[in-house]
Amino acid sequence: MANLKLSHIYKVYDNGHKAVNDFSIDIADQEFIVFVGPSGCGKSTTLRMIAGLETITAGDLFIGDTLVNDMEPKDRDIAMVFQSYALYPHMTVYENMAFGLRNRKMPEEEIKQRVLKAAKMLDIEEYLDRQPKAMSGGQRQRVALGRALVRDPKVFLLDEPLSNLDAKLRSAMRTEITALHKSLKTTFIYVTHDQVEAMTMGTRIVVMKLGYVQQIDTPMNLYNEPYNKFVAGFIGSPQMNFFDVTLKRNGDTVTIKFATGDEVTVPYEKVCKIHEEYLKGDKTVTFGIRPEHISVNKEGRGMRLIVTNVERLGNETIVYGKLGDHLEEFTLKDEGKNIIIKVVDRDDIEVDEVIWAEPNPEKVHFFDAETEITLMNKIPTVNTVHCRNKGGKMALLHKEVAMPEAFGDVLKGADEFALGIPPYAIVEGKDFELKVSRIEKVDNQNLAYLENDDSYLFALVDDKVREGDMYHFAIANQKVNVIKDGAEVLKAVKAEEVLPGTFSKTEVKENGDRVLHFFYNIGEYTIETAPENGYKINSIDGNNCYKYTYNYAIDREKIRVVSENEPGLPAVVNGYLNYGNIRFAKVEAAGVPMLIHVDDKFDKKNVRLAFDSKDIGVYSTRIDMKLC
Ligand code: ADP
């Protein structure tokens, strides 16, 4: 039994191909995690890194509490099952299963017990004397599972174990592997390109594409709340329909307008997480709706379509069509107009007929046309709040509060402006009050819908807040964007500063031994770092690491101002950003402008800044990668 932690894992192959990027996940003991995605997305590479069959380029891999990056595969206490079974053809099933244990010099009696127990679980007791060639694919895969089972590992890794089996056997083996996982109470990590396997077996699924994790979630959350268009299209069969549309809000409803000119409306409440800038009718967005979430009618409700094919499967009927009411306008390539609908309980739909389709308003999805990211994030990324400038004060959310100096400086007297306020920038306080309309649990956080005229302000609140309460709050001014005439004139203060620098080593004799010391160099400032970080950077970039430029990311709250005679980075103060409740000095250090958090009395011109190596993240500038 074991939990695993993958922290910022990267894999760059020797030919320079970056197969896995910034893969992070905490896997709890006894989870059944599935990595799924199209061929070549980096699933097997990640699994092989966990197994120790492939080196980890950057990042940390923990099994239990142990960092195992450099541990031999045989010492990791994991067992791997491959697609190809990898059985020894000249050995019997018994010998195949006993082989690994014999190598470990386990007493023969214990081997026998373990093999018999595993054979019983897998229902292959009667084949123990056979050779693999005299067995079917399904039986061979059971032997491969048995060989993993006898080792009683902490973690099972399975790489497409069912893809050589026919559909019926695959489905039976899926059930068996799920049952095996339940009875073994061990952590399973399973790789497949088959979304049905992923959905039916995983407690959580990692969807990957081109080396990047797209979403990590439970099967139902992936289905109901896909983070982007790729996940939406990958999970579910037949695939989700996608259309280019515009959205326009009219009070309580939002009109979805299709390229054909047809319109359908959905209640605003169902799509209230969509940012207002997408609801003005002038921006193309991608509308997604699953075939099973569309109903059809012949009375003219919804969008018209002409039926091009009907598949009657008995329990359900799949209707294929093209939006619009005549075909000659379209070509086969015109994918944006293709529609697939799954209907049950109706048998009156014919090819070439024009019918109408209505999406279920509870099940609509919308994606940004360029980034393809959902417009209905579980926690909306930003609330846009419209404000008036009243001299030293600003009016927003039915209140007037002091205008922070930092805002006043960039507004230059503009009468109207807006604030982009992320939910986490809304904090408990006394400045504002709004009624809590609804509270939603999102990944262990409480998302409150605060009533603000005819829309909502989204905030993260603690467990004490109830629906119907008046919520009293303030805004963490430094965490918001200021928008004037549609342009961002002041960006939220980031949590980190990034400074360019170099990396170096020195070799010294200590008690007769040659010992290496490694340093981050930012301008004239050198910071010694732990030897393991030095070895990491050296192992990734080779001896050229002493010639490259690195980006050093430093948590702003960990930047200290130190006295003249302490080691540090010289910096010149050239102004202030005063947010009222928090104040920053604008400084220039190592040729880079940055902000440091200071108190109200701070008025120095020249300072020295210091930070500890443990608070610094090191990023390659050569290849987009966090090294340590
Ligand atoms: P998946 O398991 O998702 O099909 P892999 O992890 O096997 O994908 O491969 C991810 C990417 O890395 C692919 O583009 C593949 O061609 C590449 N790749 C795999 N192994 C190597 C290797 N030994 N050397 C170079 N590139 C590799």
C-alpha cells in the first residue's frame, strides 16, 4: 500500500523530444488512477518513469515519503503489467509466476503459496503446468497479472493491458481488474487510450494531450464539467457536438445564435458563470452539447437540421444531420454544421427530413474559441465590477470606499473604470455587503454566489456562511486588475518575482575531501544552494549549465531587506504602489523592475535584498521547464 506524489515531472528524450511537461499529482493510497489520451501523449512515458524504466528529466517522484527518482526499479516495490504480457514462452505458467520471486531468493514453499493464491484469484489454477503458447490472449494476460500479484507490491502499474484482447473479453477483464483492485486494496495506475476503459475503471482520470495534463478529475466530473474542448470531445461517445455561436443576454435569458441564423435560448441562471464580455452578442464562442442532451421535435422549436443518416440500435437511435434546412449549401468538410443526436423512444425520424433540435439547458457547454478553455469554470477566474471615480473615493457594489493611491495614479481622473476581481481577492471585511444567493461546493471550497444587481459576484467563503446571509467583505486591492476604456492599466501584484541569473560551482578541500558548492548568481549576489539542487541542474543541462541563463522565481513575501554589510542584491527604489492596506516599493534590481512589500514608514533610496535558496524556483530559459 502506498501513496505517490509526482511534483513537476518532465521528460525530455535524448533526441530533444519533450514527452511529458510539468506533470503533478498526489495519488492517495488505494486509488485507481487512469492516464488516458491519444497515442503519443506521454502516458506510457509517465508510467515508465514511475516504474523506474525511464529516467526523470526534472521534478520529484515520491512513493510513500521516499524520493525515488534515482532508485532502481527493483527497489521501488511496484509491479508492472504490459500490453505484450512479456511472458517467458519456454516456461510454464507456474514458472513464469514464480520467476521473479526465485530471483529474490524467496523460499520455495512461500513461492508456492503465493503462486497458488494468485492463480486462484485469477481463476487460472488449472493452467499452471501449461506454457503460454497453449493459452488464449485473455488467459495470458491473467498470467501477466498473476506475475505482478505474487510480488505483493505497493503499487500496480498497468500499461494498456487489455488492448490485445477482443472487445468482449476486454469488457470482462475490465470488470475483473476492477474487482482485483477492490480486493487487493492497493494503488493502481493504469494507462489506456480508450476512454470507456478510463471512465469505467478509474476513481480519478488524468486526461493528457501532447505531453500536457489537460484535466485530473473523477469520471463524472470529466463528463459533466470538462475543463476544455479537448476533454469534452475525448470523453463520451458519440462525441460532443461543437458549433460556432454567439451569445447575447437579454435579462433572464441568453440567446445562442448559430451560423445558420437559428436561435435557441437558455435561462441566464444556467450560464451565469460565463463572463459578461462573452454575452454581448459580438464574440464567437464554441458551443458544446452531447448527443444525449438534445431532444428533437417537428414543431419548429430550436435549431433546424436536415437528417442525413439514422442508425436504429433498438434501445436508442442515433440521428446524424446538418444544421440548416437544405444540403447543397454544405460540403462534407463543413464539420461545424454536423450534428449527432441520440434519441430514445421515438422511431419517426427519416433521412432527408427537416427536424428541429433543442439542447437541454442544464447540459450546455461553452468554450473560448481560441484558447478552447471552458467559459464556465467551476470557480470563475474573474469578476468584472464596474466602478465610478469620486475623487478620493470609488463607488462600487452600492458603496463608496477610499480609492487606493495605486488605482488613482493609473486612472488619471477617468470617471468610470472596472476592476477585475478574482474570487480569492474577496476577503472577509466591512467595506461591502451582498446577499448570498447560493453556495456551491467546489473541490472542498465553498463558492458563494453574491447577488449584485442582475448578476453575481463570485467569492470563496468559509463553512460558516449560509445561503440567505448578508456577506460582509473587503477587496484585497493588490490582487485585482484595473481596467480603463477596456484596457488593463494596472495588473494584480503577482505572488513571485522572476530574476535572470547564472549558475556556478566551486570546488574546495574539506578535511582532505574535494567538496562541490553550487551557487545561484543574480547580479553580484550569490546564493549557495543545496548540493542536490546543483546536481539536478547539472544532470539536466550537463556542463553547459554554467554558461546558461536561468530564471529564478522568488516568493515575494520571502524577499528580505537587509543592511549594507550583509550579502544581498543591490536595488534602487524608484517609487511606490500604495494599495491602502498594503504597500510596495518599486525597485530596480539586476536590471529588472520588481516590487517589494514594505511598511508605511519605509522611505529608503538604496537597499539590499536577500532571499534563501529554498524559496527560489529555478526555471530553464533554454527549454520551458522547472528544474528545481
Ligand atoms: P503514449 O503512451 O501516450 O502513446 P508515449 O509516452 O509512449 O505516448 O510517447 C510520448 C512521446 O514521446 C511520443 O511522441 C513518442 O514518440 C516519444 N517517445 C517515446 N519514447 C521515446 C524515445 N525513447 N525517444 C524519443 N522519443 C520517444
